[in-house]
Amino acid sequence: MSPTILQIPVSRLRVGMYLHKLGGSWLDHPFLRNSFLLEDPKDLQRIIASGIQSVWIDTARGLGLDGPEASAPSPAADDEPDGRANASTTAGLTEAEREEIAQDRMPERFRQPMQSAGPVALHAEIERAREICLSGKQQVMALFGELRLGNSIEPESVLPLVEEMQASVLRNPSALISVARLKTHDDYTYLHSVAVAALMLALARQLGLDPVQTKMAGCGGLMHDLGKAFMPLEILNKPGRLTDEEFAVMKTHPAAGARALQEAGAEAGVIDIALHHHERMDGRGYPHGLRGEEISLLARMGAICDVYDAVTSVRAYKAPWDPAGAMREMARWEGHFDKRIFNAFVKTVGIYPIGALVRLASEHLAVVAEQSSESLLKPKVRVFYSLRRKEKVLVHTLDLADPACQDSIVGPENPEKWGFTNLEALWL
């Protein structure tokens, strides 16, 4: 390390220092990045409260130990090799919070710094979801670009994006996963990663995973396909089905991605998602043919999210499956997915996902516009076509969960059968 990089206990950290690296796992600490100028006293308090024991500072980019705000440590600080906070570094905390820190517990107000303000309606979250997808596409493209140039990547660089995605999922889980599904063939490689990350975060929420596992699920989803950066472009971008020889090459991408992530110092769980998201419960997956519980929880989640987004996306060699049809078909694949996790996935996305074309008992066609919190079978729909008259009708919204509503879904319909295009306009 450069001579300007010093490792110090947290008890000696002061506002004005430049954090080069935080101690511990990059998934465990409450910050979006490892390196930044410490300007806000609240950030200092959060570092203390998180239980981080030591940090590395860059004295060329911020205050050193001899800076005006970095007085020599008190005798109490020297007696605290584990980095616990002394009185000078807990200024601004209540007595109860100081007591929690003394007992190695993080005060409540510092535990979830990126929490959403609360649930919002789908239409209110759509625009933010679009912005996140655009940002995510650019970030995944950058990661692919670095790997193709032979450069190393920084796995922790995706944390700000994953935090944004998680906040969006908390506000409205349907918005991001629905917007991320809309992609062209040219966008597929990059937006597929964004979509899988969004699905992973929403599924983690449904399964009740803890914050660290949830963050790992999002990071792993975003980087699960990085191995494709090492695949020949003529195979990756082939406008048609792959030959057996080409598919054999593509089957090496999980190991290639896992190797790149391991070399970059990624967390074990993130590496595992990249390596094993093509495994199957019956042992017929790849690269290792793992079976059942041999496959980690996060990798089993990744397998479901990866397949769902793949089959519902535009590909050069096939039209996308409609969301409801994809859910129905995936449920029939015996031995492919963990059934418990798949059932949770159905609850996450819906039996009739947003954008699905459905037939109503009233002999109308409608597009699912929003999920219901009351029933998977009774979403809000946008009615637009009369089957009796075989013509479009004035578009109107119907809440099938409303006790006053007399209509219901009979089943899904294939948009290709009816020649409908741009159904997204009915729910976006």
C-alpha cells in the first residue's frame, strides 16, 4: 500500500479524514461504498454503531492523524484496540444509543439508512424504475467492458445501484421488475442482469431474508452473468439457436464469471450465484450437476429469476412468452426449480403478472395493470377489447378485488394469437 494509506482503529477516526477502505465485509457495513471523504458527523456515528473495528485512511486526500480535527487519542482510545467508541466519538448520540454501542449493538436509527419512505402506487414508482434500469444498464455495460479489456472490477461498486433497487422494491415491488422486463434484443445482455437483480431483491423480500442476504441476492443477481463478457461475441450475439458446440462454449460462462468475481474479492455468496444459477434440483444442470440442497438458497433463487426473465424477454431467435404463460409453463417443469422458492416467486410476481393479457368472465380482454394485496387472482386490470363485438372498447380500469366487482379472470391469453402489440401502453 502507498505510505499515505494508514490503518487506524475506529476510535481515532475523525470528520475530514478520507476513508480508503472500511474494515470487514463490503456487504455488512451500512455504506454504499468503501472509499469516501468523511464529511458528515452522522456518517462517523454510523461507522461507530456498525461495529466496524478498523479503517484505512488516505492522508493524501484528507486529514491525517496530526490534522487539526484529529487530536492525539485519549488514554481511553489506546485501551480500546477493538475500535469501540469513546465519549469524544459518540457526540450527538443519546445516552441510550451510547449504551447500545457499548454492548456492540447498532442503534435503531442507524440500522437501515436506506429504508424506503413507504409503499407507493405503481404509477408513482414507474418513472423512478425507468431511471434505475437505465443506470443499471450503463453500470453492467461498464463491468462487461472492463472484463473484456482484461481489467479487474470492483464488486462493491454495484452497491449504490443495489440500494436504489432495494428501495424501489420496498416502495412498490411490481414497478421495477415490470419495467426491467421490457427490453429489446440489443439491450438483453445488460438489462437481463438488472431484471434478475430486481427479481432477486423482490423474492428475498418475499422470503423474509435478512438485510445482508438480501443485499447479496441483489448484488449476485446484477453480476450473475458477468462470465458472458468472456464469451465470443459471434456466439453471444448469434441471431439464432446455438449449435451443440456453441452451447458447450456458452456453458463455460458461469465458471468464467465466478473466477472473475473471486479474483476481484467478491463475497462468497455473490460468487456462488454466478457459478450455480444454471444448476437444477434434479441434478441435470451445470456446471457441476448439483442436486437439491447441494445448491445454495441464493443460487436456487437465481435459477428461477434468471429463467423467468429470459423466457419473457425478446430474443433474436424467439418471441417472448407472455408473463402468465411463462409462470404456468415454469410450474410444469418437474425437477428444475425448488418448489418452495418457486411458490414464493409466484407470490412475488403474481399468477397473472403485470403486463399479462387475460380473458375476463364478461367476455372482455384486459391487461393486468397492478397486483392486489388481497388476492393473487384478483389484480387490477385495464379492459380494452370486447370478444363479443370483436372490437376495442373505451379503456377502463377494473379492480377485481373490489367486493362490488362482478367480473373475474377466466385465464391467460396469448397476445400473438390476437395480434396485439404494445400492450405496455395500457399499464405503463
